[in-house]
Amino acid sequence: MNSQTVVEAKPKHAGGRPSKYDPDLCQKMVDYFSVPVTKQQIITIIDKAGNEKTIEKTIANELPLFQSFLVEHGLNYERLNQWQEKYPEFHDAYKKAKLLQEAHLIRNGIAGRYDTAFAIFTAKNITTLRDKVDIDIQQDIRVEVIGYDPDVLPPTKSGNGKRKKLPKAHIIDV
């Protein structure tokens, strides 16, 4: 009897280090940015007479940041961007996380739970929010050409290499 062992060939690796990508990171990212906007804090106050008073105060939860998420998962921005391009589900999770982060910042900013300057600066830098300045300029102008010579052509680099002059003109505001 002749016994033969069948060995299955492994698919060849393209080279380089295997990717750390794990599809579970998509949900982990969304969960990380899904933290409640606020939390309750119990504060005990002692007045001058020594009386204790306990109050409950609503404060802002820590703003979730991509930097912290990346550090916790051993990643960097370059990898984050690569995976967004390569894995559509990761791109979708990133977009959702970004929206959750924006909502967190806006809600706490509007409620006055963040320093105003901090909230504005952060919103301009980590969200799609920007100061918007609309400038509507409408002005009628009339162009008067003086001394037009039809033999003069626009400047050119071809031919003899010399530039020809454009016709003289000036703009008159109306």
C-alpha cells in the first residue's frame, strides 16, 4: 500500500506585515464615541456654619477624541486614513463616530458646559462647522479699449520667442 499525504497549498501573502485591521474595530469606534453627553456629579458643600449640603450637578462628559481612540487601539492617523479608503464599513463607522463627536461638542457648547472660546476653537478644528461670511459683490463696469490694433496678437511664447504687447485698455467704474 502506498500512502500519500495531501498538503493544501496556502495562498501566498502579498508581502509585508499582515494588516491589523479587525472588522470589530468599526463597532468599537462607534461605541467609543457613543458616550453620554453629560453625567451627574454629586457635590458636597460645607457652609461657614459647618452645615453640609449635597447637590447634584449636570456636567459635560469628556469629549471623545480620535487621538485617544487611536492610542487605545495601537493605531495612528495614517492607518485610520488607509483603512477608510480600503474598507467601506470602516469608513462608514468613522463618519458615524465623527457625527457623534460633533453632536457631543455642540450639545455641551450650547448648554454652556464648555468654555466658550474652547468650544468655538474646537468646533472649527474638529467639525465641519466654520464661521461663515457671505460677501456679495455686484458691480457694473464698463471697459473702454483705447487704440486697439487688430494686428497686435495676445502674448505668445511661440515663434521668435518675443512677447507682443496687448492692446491698452482701462476700466471705468460705473
